[in-house]
Amino acid sequence: MLQFLSKYSHWLLVILVFGSLAVSFFSGRYDAASLIFGVIGVLGVGYLVYRIEADRKKKRVRS
């Protein structure tokens, strides 16, 4: 289980952040600032996932 979490924790973080943004959006009671910060959070986490996957791909190619 720990190996799974260490390998896919960044994807789980994306799902968690996107899910919380979706729940707050579809609940009908949201503030514009919270949506803006939510989108910034999703984009930030998405960029981190991209960098992690790019680094892992580089490691696999070198090995």
C-alpha cells in the first residue's frame, strides 16, 4: 500500500483538489474568490504532476 501511495500520490492530490473544487462549484453556494483560488490550485497541482511525470520519464530513459 505504501508503495502505491508513494508512486501515485501526486495523482491522488490532483483528484482531491479537483474534487473539492467541483463540490464547491456544484453546491451552488460559492464565492468568486474561492473559485479563482480553486482554479489556481488545480493548475498549480497539475503543473507539479506534469513536472513529476516528466522527471520520472527522464529517469526511465536514462536507466
